[in-house]
Amino acid sequence: MEESIQYAKKYLEDLLSFFGLNIDVHATTEDNEVIELSVPSTHLNGFLIGQRGDTMRALQFMVSSALKNNGHQITRVNIDVADYKKARADRLVEQAQEWIAIVKDKGEPLHLKPMNPADRRTIHKVASEEGLETESEGDGPARHIILKPAA
């Protein structure tokens, strides 16, 4: 496991060095299933994050693929640049509270806009903590959540 973490950390640091960033990436694991790689804030934050986090997801895919191709036991990777994902999740939780209030007030299901898997996970978690039922519907980029009042 420690070997997987060190490999992922080194791989990402090597990738970033191609862009002239010689920085130390902080690496941990979540429940020994997901390698968490945290890139500190730099002058290239916007570039590394990309539009709506697309570049971060691409970096995750590359590191995860490298782990799989080299036979490491942990292959799931989560990369966060300058705490972008944490801040985004916090904003999403606030928005989810508003949607949850609407569903509780009206007592009717609410179809949310399509979201990426990480955002959907956040919404599912918050809604279940608030006693609502959730369901994901659709395929690929059109996949979205339906918030439903508890049965």
C-alpha cells in the first residue's frame, strides 16, 4: 500500500515538473482505498484545475492508469489542487441545503442539473443525512439526481 502511495506521489510530481513546477505533493490514503494527492497553491492553479476541474480529472486518470499498468494494489486516485475540490464541495453542500428545503416544503421530487460523479456523491450524502431519498438517472454527462421526499 505504501508503495502505491509513493508511486502515485512521485508520478504526479514528475508530471508537474514538465510544467516547471517542482513542488512537493502531499499524499495520504482514505480508508486504504483511495490515494489522496494534494497539490499546493501555485501560479498555475487555473491551468492545473482546468475548466470545472477537467484537467484535475485528467491528471487523476493518468495517475490511476499508471498505477494499474504497474500492478499496484491501490489504483483509485483523488487529486485536489489548492483545495479546489474542498471549496467546491462546501459550496455544493450549501446549494444542496436550499434544494432539500424546497423538496421538504413542496413535498415533490426535484430533478437537479447533470453533475459529475463526485458532485453527485456529495449531494447523495447530504440528502440522506437530511432524511431525503435520492436517485441518479440518465447516462454519461446527462446523469443527474432526483431528490425525493422520504417515503
